[in-house]
Amino acid sequence: MTPQPNPQAGAAVKAADRAHVFHSWSAQELIDPPAIAGAEGSYFWDYDGNRYLDFTSGLVYTNIGYQHPKVVAAIQEQAATMTTFAPAYAVEARSEAARLIAERTPGDLDKIFFTNGGADAVEHAVRMARLHTGRAKVLSAYRSYHGGTQQAINITGDPRRWASDTGSAGVVRFWAPFLYRSRFYAENERQECERALQHLEDTIAFEGPQTVAAIILETIPGTAGIMTPPPGYLAGVREICDRYGIVFILDEVMAGFGRTGKWFAVDHFEGVVPDLMTFAKGVNSGYVPLGGVAISGAVAETFARRPYPGGLTYSGHPLACAAAVATIHVMEDEGVLDNAARLGAELIGPGLAGLAERHPSVGEVRGVGMFWALELVRNRETREPLVPYNATGEANAPMAAFGAAAKKNGLWPFINMNRTHVVPPCTITESEAKEGLAALDEALTAADEHVA
């Protein structure tokens, strides 16, 4: 679709937004949200007629792109039949969504508790783990993000937690493996894996295994940097959890439903099955808010004759579940997972590696499927970050310049700290991928200017 400029309408939208909308994660008077007129496929556009290739997938959720006609039709059909119904009843859309999800989760994760999004999925997974074990502590990793609600933000391991961290959430943090910035002085993936597992086991020993309810990890951390764990790490965590009776929670909110070229990122790690797995975002491409917890047989049995003390008014909302059913069918019928895997391996990955060869500001390229990150640095030898950790204002100017250059070239980037994430819709075409890589190539010259 060719966007038609309508600046007057855009000005009205922005005026109403400025007057009444309170935005997430922002100092309200210091932001200038763009007014978006429409979106389709891999693109969105503003009221001035500027069109952008979306390398953010919204907030890493439009896995099948914007306005897929089959999902839009499914929402319309469900609305005409039953717009909503309370969660205590069996409803066709809800039952079918749960069945389709359970068919694709690993192992015996066959029970699905629906939530409104990823943060409350994490909240309920942690609650289930504590009730199942009778223990209180939760271990989570630095360089992680698990959501914005009170428990989820306290489990998070990045600076977004700091303002809300009271130190009373029963959370203990540890270092997960990340060879590029190793905390274990490792020289290779094998050492990084072994030392990270030993560090985790030591942490458990000093905390007291009998006090630890759960270990929660993003299967592949998302906004923290898309660090794929080394071979053997997740299997090692699974073994540690089994040995100490700890519930293993994998957070697939960002990595799930095709983002990595498989239904779930855990499918890349043979034989690894968590006890609980959270999901959201890509389950219905964000068309209607939906998340959930996939529950193993052992945890589900805890609540077979004992009420689970938790619920949500909109758990398994029919419109959201109808969108999930349609999205899963689209992914299956249109080869969306295969497209993400193939283009990631054959085009995006090699293309980003080529950018790293040409641009000294790129320290590392890492990722899989449609889930990639470029680590930006001032010095490749020392690996000094392009901007300081959690930089703002003038200190963050190099990253701001890079972002502005990307937008000028028609690419909307996903930037977090020293990284730009390459997370386009999993339905992206070869020509769109090449367009995005070309825009990144030009934008990185702005980052190169700050290389020492």
C-alpha cells in the first residue's frame, strides 16, 4: 500500500496523544511519539507519507507481519459469533487455541493457562513454581528481561528493574553464559558453558537448595542481547533442577512462535524440556493481547484437587484465542517457520556478517532465524561498548545518531543499549531483507564515526 500524506490528521492524533496518553518507560515531556497512519506486512507509515521497513516487529511480536488477512478475518468472524465470555467456561476458540499450542510445546507441557501477556505469564509461572515446591526463592539471570509487572520486573536482570527493586521479591541473580563478555574468563564455548553451570550450582549451594523454588531463563535472551546459550548449557540447567527438585521455567515470550525458525527456541536444544514455559507476543502476532503458561504434568497434578489461587478476567479471551488459532494455521500453511529459518541462515546471517567486515563499529553478530543482534563497540580489540552501560542523554549520542541514520534510510531499528536488534517479521521476503541490510549498511557509518 502506498501511504497518502495527511499531515493535518497526523497533527490531531499527536495532539490528543500528547494531551492524554501516558507512555511506557518514558519521561513524558521528553518524548515525541510518531503518529502512525497504517501498517501492512513488514512496513508501517506515518501521516507525512514516510514509510518504514519495520525491523522491530512492533515490540518483537508481529511474527506474521501487520494486517494478515486470514487473522483479521478470524477476529471479525469470532466477534460476530462471540466477542467475549468468562474464563470459567469451555469456549471453542479457547479450547482450540490451547490444543494447538499444546501440540507444539515440547515434552508433556500439555496444559495451557492463558494470560493477557508475557509479564503476567511470568507472574503466574513463578506463583505455580512456589506453590508446587513450597519454596520461596527464584533464581534469574543478569542480562534478562521478564516483564513490567511487579514480580516480573523484579525477576528482570537489566536496568529497567532498578527503580522498582525493593530487594524483597525473593529473587537471587546469577550470570548466564555470554562468551563475548564472559564473566568467567572463558576462552571458548565449552569453558563458558562449564564455568557458567558451576557458578549456577555454587549459587544454589550457598543459597540453600531447599529454599529455591525455580530457575527462570529466557531460552534465548531477547532485549538483553540475543545471546544463544552454548551447547550443553540448558541441558545442564535441566539436570541441576532435577537434582535439587527445582522447577525449571523457560521464558519464550519473545523467542517463541517462529522467531528463531522453530515453534520454540527450546526446540534448538535436543532433549531439553522445562517444567513451565511462558509465551505471548508471536502466539497471535500481537493482534489481540494474549499470553500464557504451558504446564508440565507434574506441576499440573499439584492443582488437580487443590485449587490454583490465581486467575484473570480475560484469561483465554475469545477474540485473542481466535487470533491465535488463525496465526498458528497461517504459520503452518504458509511455511512461516521455514521462511524464518532459511532467510536467517542464507541471507540475514551472512548479510550481517558482511556488515561486520565492513564496519569497525560492529563487534559481534549473533542470532538465529529472525532473531539477531549487532553488538556495537568503540574498539574491537578491547570490546569497549559504543556507549556506556545504560547510557542516556549526551552519553548515548552515538547510538542516537545510528538510530536517526537508520530511520532516514527508511528502516525502523530496534536499539537497546549498545545493540541494534534485527528482528523483522518472520514473513519477510528476500527483497525486504536485502532492503533492510542495505539501510543498515548506510546507517552503520554513523556508528563508525565514534570508533577509536
